[in-house]
Amino acid sequence: MLAKRIIPCLDIRDGRVVKGVNFQGVRDVESPVRLAEYYNRSGADELVFYDITASAEGRGLFGDILEQVAAQIFIPLTVGGGIRTLDDFDRVLKRGADKVSVNSGAIADPSLIGAAARKYGSQCVVLSMDVKRVDGQFRLFAKGGRVDTGIDALQWARDGVAAGAGELVVNSIDTDGVRGGFDLQMLQAVCDVADVPVIASGGAGNAQDFVTLFEQVPQADAGLAASIFHWKEVRIDELKRTLRAHKIPVRL
């Protein structure tokens, strides 16, 4: 079995790392550059950098801050926020990203997924999905979780993989920031229809939640979290030792 990845997420707004609950009540955390350097030292397998208001505000992401973050780390960096064109892919890759996460831009223009995969390779294209239950359906949301697209999230996952997405980030709006555990039902449903790595996001509150994720949804490739890592309530090196004690493969 491949080693499971532990991935901290930097949600950036106005040049600072922030965090909210159910995509609401956002509060300031720290400088993204300082946090990136901390995670690079702490055993994170990768780092995700999201400019969480770029799409909603119709602008490009914070390029200067991205460059500063990329300069601090020696682990893979995935970058998202305001990615709408191939030029956006090119711009963030040249500023230090290893992979590019696309969400609202792909919803507006689904052909972007395939075009980016052909130009940069599927391994570079990460399809990020903000998903919420609506009338018994897993529904895809856009604009940072603000807009219900009416699209069935499972069909979107199938179509995205078929188009060339090399990885899926599945963020449950229902559990985001609540710290009650990952949305196992949602994640299992996506894993059942996708044959690419699936990163679980939204809901981690403690180390046991990661153990439960990988034991209950063994197809999940990685666990992503923000606040519990930012506030140092869970330290990544200690989390990995806990996972290994439960026979879950990780890189120490």
C-alpha cells in the first residue's frame, strides 16, 4: 500500500492565512510564509495554497506571496484560486507551484481540465470540489462554496477524471471547520467513481479522525486539514507516529 499523505492547507485572504467554519466566520491565523516554513520542517508531505477569494473577486491570486511561500519549502506545492485559463496555470507554475488546483474555473469552462492535462500532464491538474448535501444529493458548489451549481458532484468527479484530472480534492462543506471528523460517506462515494488519488478535506478535529479516515475509507490517498495544524493542536510528526501505530503507512 502506498504511504498516506498528510497535507496542511493555507487558505489565503488579503495576504494572510485565515480559517472559518462551514466557509463562514473567517478569522486571521498567521503569515503564510511563516506557516509554510513551519510545515516544511514538521514533516508535511505536501502543502496546499488557496487564495480563497480570488475567484469570487474575479482576480488573479497573490503571486508575490506564492513566490515567497515556494521559496520556503522543499515539498510539493499545490496552488489554487482564480485559475480560469491556461495562462493562469502557466503563471502559477512559473512562480513555484508543482500542481495547480482548479475549481470554479473548471465549472465555468470544463474544457480547461483537458486542455491543462494535455499541456502540463495530468499529474499537474488537481480538480478541487466543494461539495454539500442538497435534497439528498451530493451537490457541487462554486465561488468558494458560495454558489450551488446544481451539478451532481459524483458525475462531476467522473467527468473530471475522464477529462484528465490527475487528483481530486474533495472538501465537504457540511463538515468544514466543524472538527467532527471527515465526511466518510461523501469520500467513499467519490472514491467509488474515481480511479485517481482522492484527498479528503473538511472536518478533521484530532489525530483519531485521520486514523478513522484511512481505516474506513482505505482508498483515500491523503488527509488535508488547516486549523488543527495551524493552531498546533495536532502536530504532523506526532500524527504520523499515531498512524503508523495503527498500521497505516506514512513517511516519517
